[in-house]
Amino acid sequence: MIDILIVDDERKIREGIVNSIDWVKYGINVCGSASSGTEALEMIEQFMPNIVVTDISMDEMDGLELLDIISQTYPYIKVILISGYKDFEYAQKAVTLNAFCYITKPIVAQVLIDKIIEAKNEIDKKMSEVKVNDNIRRKLRENLLVLKDSYFRMLLEGKIRDKNEILNKGSLMEVNLSFSQFLVCIMEYETGVSFKNTNIYDMSFYKAAIMSCAEENIKEVAECYVFNLDNRIGVIACSNEIEKALIKIKLEKTKIWVNDNMGLTITGGIGSICGNIERITLSYRAALDALQHRMILGKNVI
């Protein structure tokens, strides 16, 4: 099941699209309908749909402006544009803004359904590719080792402070923290309405996919450990000389992959670099502070 949002300033058309199609039959949930681009952005923030169907001609914010914002902030959302205009110029602009497709009024229900199903099939295909990845399956098994997650939590919260104890306990779990610099990152991911009804195994799988991607990317520039932190994901990057800018680039790369392949939003906070493992809790607190900036900058940012 995937989520779709309908946007049109004409109530008749909006309600017609919502009510005239048996969406459940096609494995689609209409998570909402909006009468303007501004309202649509608020609903996207709330429901995180996979597909947005929007009219172009609207007051306040037209469909092309809405598409532009979506393509920059939520690049994984597939946008289908509807318009009474048949000008090639509109279709051309839609393509440059990464619209999935452009169809003209009067709306033919079957044409609209066919395009939505086409978009859904692309989304389902990407998710299937993620699910058959052996590296992700391996990461899921590792995540079941809650002892390691507990160790990292105690470390970040300052419940283990003695350096020898930190290194000895880490060694028992094949964790090497004998470096001179450390950096903590925290990631949060947002799911759409349909994801919230997913069983615990699948949710663990999606989280494991994000963790696997983050680990692969960050390991290109530093040793790292990725672990569960309740509903968040924790990362400890270790090196004798950490370059914070490179860590940010790797997290951005992770965010883009998750956006494109899983249809989820990722927000990440990066802490300060600390010079010894006993003070890593300071980096953890700084990462939490950075994460709070999403209240100002919005979601889906590092």
C-alpha cells in the first residue's frame, strides 16, 4: 500500500478524483486532499505521501511552483501534473522540474489511473530491489544483537566513563575505539501513513536498510559503528583525523539514497569532534542539539 495526495482548487474535481476510483483495489491509500499548494505542503509534511497528483492552475501557489518545492525537498515523491492548458511550454517546464508525467483536462479516469499505477510500479520496484539486497539482510541480523546497541547507548549517555572499561567492553563485541578522534551523528526517519501500519519485521528491515547505507557511505572516510537508538539511528565515526565536512557529505549521500529508493525522509544531526572516547557524550549532546534545528530548517536535511 502506498499513499497519494490529491491537490486541486476546484472542489468538484478534487472530490471526484478521490471518490470515483476504488483506490484500495490498486493498493493505494488516499492520505488526503488539498485545495491549494500551501495546504498541500502542510499535508506532505504530515502524511509523507509517495505520489502527489496536482492541478497546475491554482491561486496563491500554482502546480509548477509546488512541483519545484517538492522536487527539491522531497525528491522521492512522484508528481503527476494535471492542467487544462495544452501548451508544450507547460509540459516542457514540468519535465525540467522532474514531474513524473503531465496530463490534460478533461481528466479521463483510466488515463489517470494508468499513470498512477505506472508511478506505483516504479516505487514498488525500487522497494523490491532494496529487499533482496544481501548486505541489508546481513545488517538486519546484526541489529538483533541488542547487547551492542545497549553498549553504545551507555557510552553516549556517559554511563561508562573509564577508558579501560570502555575499550575492554568494546573489544568483547568486536568494537575498536582505539582512535584519537570521535564524532557522533544521529538520524531520524519519517514514514508515510501506510508505513505506520507495517509489521515490526518490515519496519526493522527498512531501518536496517538505512543503517546499512549509512555504514557503507561513512566507512569510505572513517571507521564507523551504526546502531539502534530507540526510534533513531546512532552513528559513531572514529579516526585519527576526522573531517567533519566529509562525514556530512556521506550522510547527504545516504539521505538521497533513502529518498530515492525507499520514499522516506531522513533528518540528521552531526555532533562536535572530541579528542578522547571518555568525552564522547559531549559529541552526542551536540548531535542532539543539531537535530533540533529541524524546527527551523525543516525535515530531510543534514
